[in-house]
Amino acid sequence: MKILLSVGVLLVLSMVTVRDAALSNDNFAGIFSPAFSEISGYVSGEVSFFPKVGLAGAEDRARFSLAVEPEYYLEYDGGATITFRPFYRFDSVDSSRTHGDVRELLFQSSGMDWYLSLGVGKVFWGVAESKHLIDIVNQTDVVEGPNGEAKLGQPMVHLSTDLGLGFLDFLVMPYFREREFPSRSGRFRDVLLVDSAKSSYETKLEQWHPDAAMRYTVSLGNWDLGLAQFYGTSREPSLALGVTDDGNTVFVPTYEVISQTTLDLQLTSGVWLWKLEGMVRSGQKNVFGVEQNYYSGVGGVEHNIYGFAGTYADLGILVEYMRDSRLTAATDPLSNDIFIGTRLALNDEADSQALLGVLQATNSSTRQYFVEASQRISDGVKLTLEAQLFSAVESNDPLQGLRDDDFLRLELAYYY
């Protein structure tokens, strides 16, 4: 029944999104009466191949999924806008990955020196390529993939003010979004399941504990600087051993209230980009279940070669280093690692581009290779390839549970 319902929702949303790409104002007469309205978005199909049976017992080596993400945009006289961007995915194997979300449902308005967003939205902080260390506003949509790029929509009030010399942002987040984890048949998980039904919170308000954040950003010549303070529920839960009603051992997530101070810095010097993200956090438990104040950082450089080898292509070479002061007690698997990568943009009509990289632990043999590439194959149609390979993962490494999750993923998406 769940699969039939999933397919039904996809079909209905797809039928809506492939009809007229723009609606006339008359369609909204008497309801919103916007000065301008538009529908855009994408529909995609995805196939994933896993050469090995998962360490956690997932046996399906091939799986497919369908996703749809329409966007409805309304603009009113005076400049106020409303954006609605729902998302839904059906996965043929992982029931947790079959899910929906409101990525964005925002009312936005602005004045001479302020900008207000009210509703469900996304906010991104950071400059690094290999790891989004300080990006804390939105919860990670873990079941979407291992790279952590997908985010859940976050209910918020977001006010940005122009100070003349930089911008000051205030955010109040009245409701917390829990992290969803792969099901028993899912990939990219540890041997033990995470039982989200048993989630606990440090505060009695649980998901209704209000979070608050403030960030100052400024550009000074070639320097871009960001300073931020966050206080609220950690997006990253601590995991402790627990037992289900059936007597099975599982991980039970606990969400602590934390305080986090961050810095992001970027220097543009000709063809060189120097990047740094730093963080100090208190209130979070380490991998041993002990509360520990710590600092973490990621920094590096990107060198761009324009017109590579006499062509129209641009080539970027990236090197970054990640460090967590908790080291072996860190909950983040990238606690003492080096990233080396290259980004290639052909600058052709098909917008062909690729990112290749390797993550190497400095204190072990564990190594992770990945490739991300995309190309537009016709108007509105884009083909994306993603691959990941784990090598020489040591038994005591945090990535040990993923060592058999090498994969190749192909996605075909239609944008309208």
C-alpha cells in the first residue's frame, strides 16, 4: 500500500509539474492576486548500483528511485514574494528514503536596509568544499545520500539588516527537525540500526525548544568574513546503545542543547582562493557519551587554471585539511583528514563539469574516492553521475560500517 501511495503521489505531482510552466494571474484571482507567478522545478529518475552486499545486511545491489521537486513562485506589487517548494522521493528498496519534505515555504519582503523571510526555508553557511563544518541551520537529509548536501526545510524567522559595512542576520527557529536514518534495507549505515522512534532530548520542550542564531558577514577588498553564534538543539544527535521491544540492540539518538561559535573566511588572490572554517562548540557528547567542549576546523586552498590547455575549459585544484580536537572521540568521521580534488568545467553548451577527489585519513590507511559529474544532454534534461569507493578501511575507523558501500549512481532529470 505504501509503494502504491508513493507512486500515486509522484504521478500526481508529475502531472502538475509538466503542464503549463507559467500560470496567468487570472488563475489566482481572488486568492493571492500576485503581479507575477511561475512554476518551475524538476522530475528525476535515479538508478544506483552497489557491487557488494552491505556490511549491515542490505542485499539489493541495484535499486531505483523517482523524485519530484516543483517550485511555485508568486510576486506581489511592492516586492513581497511567496515561494513554495515541496519535495518527494520514492525508493524501490529503502522505506526511509521514500519520504517527502517541504524544502521551502517562504514569505519574503524587504525594505531599504532589511530583508525578512518567514516560513520554512534554507540557509547555507560556509566556504569549504570537502566539509560543510559550520552549516548548522538546516538538518541534513541523510537518507538522500552520503555527501550531506541535501537539507530539510527549517521553520524560521530570518531578518537580515544592512549595516553599511556588512550584514547582520538574526534567525529564530521555533521547531526542530529530527534526522532520519536509513532503514534495515538501506545503505550508508552502520551494522546497528538507528531507532528514531526512541529519540530523546536534553530539554523537556523536545522539538519545540526555540533555537536562535546571529551572523555577521562583510566583504573587505579581497576578504570575505563571516562570524556566527548559534544556540539550540544540535542537528547531530549523540548515539547510545539501546534495546527495542523485540530485544534487538539498536542505536538511540539523543539531541543535546549546544552553543556554537563559528568563523568562515575566504581570501581571493588572483587565481587562488584561500578558505577557512572554524568552530568552537559546547554541550555536545563525544563518541563515548561524555559531554566535551571542542574545536574543529577545515581549511585549504583552491587554484584555478582558466583556459586550461588552450581550451575554453577551467580547471580547479583543491587541497583541504580537516581537524577535530576530539580526534578518536569525535562523532564526525572526518576528524583528521586531508582532501585533494580537482574540478573541471568545460564551459561548453552542455554545461559539462566534474569533481574528482580523495579523502585520506592522516592517522590510518582509510581512503575514500569520489566522483561527481554532470552534463546537459538536451534542453531541460541533465544527466548526473556519482560514484564512491572506500579503500583500506581499518576496523577501528568510524567509516568501518560503510566499507562495503561502494556505489555508482546515475540520475536523469528534467528541469522545466
